[in-house]
Amino acid sequence: MPSPIASLGVRVLEALGIRDRYVKGPHGFDVDKGLQVDVAVYFSDVPEKLYQLTQWLPVFENHPQDLKFGLVIRRYQAFLVLKELTDLPMAHVPGFANLMSLFRVSSFKSVVYVNNGAGNFQALTVPELAHIHVNHGESDKLCMVSNQAKSYDRVFVAGEAAVQRHRAALSEFNENLLVRIGRPQLDEHPEPSIPESQLRTILYAPTWEGEDEANNYTSMEKLGSKIIEAALSVPNTRVIYKPHPRILDSVNQSIKSTHSAILKLMKAANSANRSAGHSVQLNGDILALFPRVDLLITDVSSVGLDFLYLRPEKPMILTDRRNNIDKLRVDSPISVATPILTKKNIGDAADMISRELELDENEEIRIKLREFYFDNVQTGESTERFFNALRDAISTHSADMERARALAAAGTGPHLANRNTGD
């Protein structure tokens, strides 16, 4: 048992958020038994990226009896956060040796990955398990396709759009690894988190700035406050501001300033008209807002496509920070069914919003695009597709591993006759 002084030291390191740097060893499970589950959900990243995993938790928690899920977490702070969010079995394994030991003693049949973190490649070293990439959303962002897709035994995608995206981005890629499952996370139905309103509800939900400019789709610096100003100026509307979680900890000064400006605009609007119910939603599930939304304004991200999946009857407006609508039409098919806000036309935003709320001329094409992105999978059907695809991947992988083991047992050499008789 650790001494009181040692325990105090650990608690201090935890409070400072640097425990991982100094305290080694696995936590949260019996190191001799591991996790006795069928599927290991692997996450090697920092707490700031936990949104990539948490959206899957309801799906994993509502598993069938033959597919039990457990979480394999590499960073202690992420482990601590997840302990408060789910009752799924969980293991914190900071070191590679800890990870390999966990895999040896556990009953895993498969490993599921919700992102392309560099730490995934440590888990991918274990050939006995079926390695399945499920990602954390469906969007037209550049980062949705990576050459890393070639590393997994299966890549679960939403539908035809994702297949085309991989085909256009990768060379020498086996498309048979792509399995269409729809969007299981959207089968969950959270209770609406905002009240009904007689006013028309406009949701502005910008994405974050990405890891680099190529993956930067946010409208925040260039358009954010002007979008809110325009939305608030439209009569008979309620405005909701729901930024991506990573906007809140952005180090981009322009984004921080815009976020602060939006908060002031929203506060002033509520002070001027308390009955409107304008709302800032910094936490909570964005899906719980959708049932009360009449118009979505968002960037190229999974938010727009989630809205398309759940509310194809409602209009949306997309933004384009690059002021290149022709390129956007190519890169993001949903954009053909939406008006586009840019720096050039942001002065017309209020008129654009009013027109979409009153006319909405794009519903028919949105319904066609929903089929393109999600293969016309209806809400409630994706989860069963996911579980069936997982069963199939495990079964196929297990059978082929038997072949591999038989080959290994026989030896992989040329099997030449041994002429050494020892005489």
C-alpha cells in the first residue's frame, strides 16, 4: 500500500493535470483478468478530444448480450473524466507494455477506434483482434479520409458519400474494407434541452479551427458575430448559439474575441427582450437542440449532416470561410441544397435567413442528399447495422486467423528436405 506521503503526491499531480508524466502503471481493472468484454473501445488522446468518444457511449452502453464493450484509455485525465460519464468497464493503460499485457489477459475479439490518433498504431500491433475504425461523425472535412484507413481491418462509414470520399482521396485502397452502417449515434433520442417556442428557432453551431488551415472550416473569426447580429435582427425568432466544444479552449485570439462578442450580443438581446428566449448552449448534446430548430446555420462539419439525417424537412445555411463557392460545391455535396454565407455576402445574411425560414425551396434536394450521405437508412436502423457489421467483422477475422495460425504452425519456410542425418 502506498504511503500517505506518496498518495498525497499523486493527488497533487492529479490536481495539476500532470499525473501521466510521473505516475506509471495501469488503473481501474484487475491486471490479472483484464477486461472480460468482447469489444475494446480504444482512446489514446487528451480529454479535450473526448467528444469524439462520448457521442458513441449510448450506443456502446445499449449493447446486445453477445457484444459487450469496454473502454481502453491511455491518458489518466481522460480516464478520470470518463469514470464520471459511463458505467462501462474501463482500463487505464499508460504504457505500451501495460497495453500489451491487457490485450493478453482480456477476452477481446475486436478493437474499435473513434479517431485516427497516432496512439492507435500501438494497439494495431495485435493481429489476433479485428481492428475497426468507426470515426466520430460524418462530414465533408478533409480530415474525414486518411491514409491510415489502410491500417484497419474494416472502416465503418455512413453511406455512399463516404465511399466516394475515400475513392477520391486514396490510391491503392481496398474499398471492400468500407462497411456502410449509417449513423448509430443518431438513433439515440435525447430529450429536447430547450423549451418549445412560438418563435422560429435559429441555431448557429460553428465548428472549431482544426489542426491546420487545410482542416479549418470555422466561420468564427470572419463571420461569427455578424451571423448572430443578422439572426437576432430577424423578427419573430429565437436564436441559439452552440459552438463546438473546442472553441471554448481555443488559443486563436480572433476566435476568442468573436466568442466573447457573441456572448455580449446574446446577453444584450435577452436584456432587450426577455420573452424571446435567446440561449447560449456551451455544454450538452447538440442533438437535443435539433427537435426545436427551424433553421440551422453551420460550417462544413458533422453538425450539418447530422441535422440532414434527423431533420431533412428543415432548411440550413452553410458558411464558406474561403470565399470559393465553386470549390465548396465540389467538396461538400450538401452545399448544393443550401445558401452559402461568405465574407462577400455577409451583409445580406438577415435577408437570406428570412428567405429560408419563409420559402425553403431546397427540401426535395435535401431528401435526395440524405439518401446519398446515409443510404436512406432511417432513424433507428443504424445501430442494428453497426452491431451486425461488428459481428460479421469479428467472425470473418476469427476464421482467417485460424488459417494464419495453421500456416504458422506448419512453418512458412520452403520445407526443403533435411539432408543432415547426423552420421
